[in-house]
Amino acid sequence: MEEGLELLEPTELYNMLQQATIFSNLTDPNYLLLMDARNKNEYNESHVVTAKKVPKNEEGYFVVPYDAELECKQNIVVYDSNTSTLREPEAPALDCGRMLWDMGSRNKVKILKGGYEEFSALYPFLRTQKIIFMPKEMDDNLKPYPTEIMPGFLYLGNWRQGNAAYIQKDLKVKGHVNCCVESETFFSDPGPHLLHIQVEDDNEADLYSKFQTACTFIDTHKDNNHVVLVFSNLGISRSATIVLAYLIHKFKWSLQEAYNHLLKCCCTIRPNRGFIQQLSKWEEATLGAKKTDIEDPNF
């Protein structure tokens, strides 16, 4: 492993671009510095949304952008055309990453695995020719997509995302698990593509009895190579609980393992306490024993 550098999977960058509370995290200038190390013509033709072209000096070496403030950035990501390892000779992304690390990045510089070619093939809707985003444009135009929990298959989102036509089209969604009490959904007709779980986001609400039905529904869509979106009003409690139940079911993960994975994908999840207790019961029923101490203050 090369000091100061680490590989970043395409799904991790996708999720990084989708993190949001009220507004997209991308509106925070210290959240992400995304750098394109390809040549100027390639960058101008198309690049990942919000990416900046890495400047070079007269000798052709990469230099730090004048407003980069490396020591303040939570995440620094670099990509070139198709670098996939940290050992490729003369890879522009690696040269740039080393320079950013040497010049003061406070965290390891992340190198996008597969570069622009792989990322843009997976997420063509995140390509752009736009170079500068003003703060107001960030708020108005960068509407986050659902977070990707299982690459190319399972997504977690909120009510708006569950009803936005462009999201269903771009992600090729074929199945919905609607965890809102309200029945409105992009799929207007009930059928095999829609599972409606009408449960309030309340500590006393029973979501446990819906776990098996939800897992069977999601499994059926997976068998048919259909993309599934699980959503609730805010996408942080009921829908997150259903996704956690599925991860425990699918991978035989402990609740702690499933929670860690989901939190890495979506930093805003907050299942209510009653749902955590129901997930603990589901963990025991699925794995044959309780593996996670939900009373641990670190959980």
C-alpha cells in the first residue's frame, strides 16, 4: 500500500456525492475536493459533476489549485481515465495524488478505481460539461440521488426520491418498497413492482412482522435482476430499518455489521429505538443467536 493513497470504489464516490441533510453535503466547500487528472480536452468534453481540472505548471507537473485549502478538506478524490491499482506506472491520478498528499492533505488521498471510464459507464447521469457551480446552483440543482447499498441493485432514499421520475429512469428502478404511511408513489398501480409497508415512525410501531415479506420481495427482484429502491419520508428510520433487515437476511451479517455498512453508505440513518430492538430480535431469529449488544453506548 502506497503511503498517503487509497483506492476508492466507484460506488463509494457515488454515495459520497449523494450525502445530504437538508441540502447536499457538496454545498460545504470543505466536504469534497474532486480532481480530474486527465488532459484538458477530455475534461472539457465531459467530467464527473463538481470535478475540477488539476492545473499543471510550465514543466508539465501537477500543482495544487490556488483555492484548494488541502488541510481543510474532509475528502480528496482524484481520477484519471482508467487507473485501477496503486501500482500502475505513470498513472496521472497517482502522480496527482502523491502531490496532494505531499502538499498537506490532512487525510489520505483517494484514487477512483477504474477512473472516469468505469464511473461514467456506471453512472452516466453524473457526467457534465459544467465547470463552475455557484453556491445557489449547488442548492437548487444538485438534488441527491438515493444512496447505493448494494451496487447496481439496492438503494435507500426519501419520499421525494421515491416519486421523482428522473431517478427511476436513471437508476432503472423496477421495484419499490414504500415505507411511508401515504400510498403515493411513482408506480401508481399496485402490483409485483410495489410493496407498501404502512407503519408509523414510532417506537411502538411493529415493523418486525414486515421484515420477512420485505426480504422476500427484494429477493424476488434480485433474482430477476431488477433494481429496488426502499424509501420512507426522510429515508433515515423506517426504510433504513427494512434495508438493515435485508442485509442481515441476505449476508447473514450481525446487526452491527449491517449497521456499519449502511452507515458507511448513508451517514444520516437513524432508526428509532423500537426498530433497533426489533432488528435485534430479527438478528437472533436469522442467525440463531444475538450477536450485537444494542445497549452498548458505541452502537
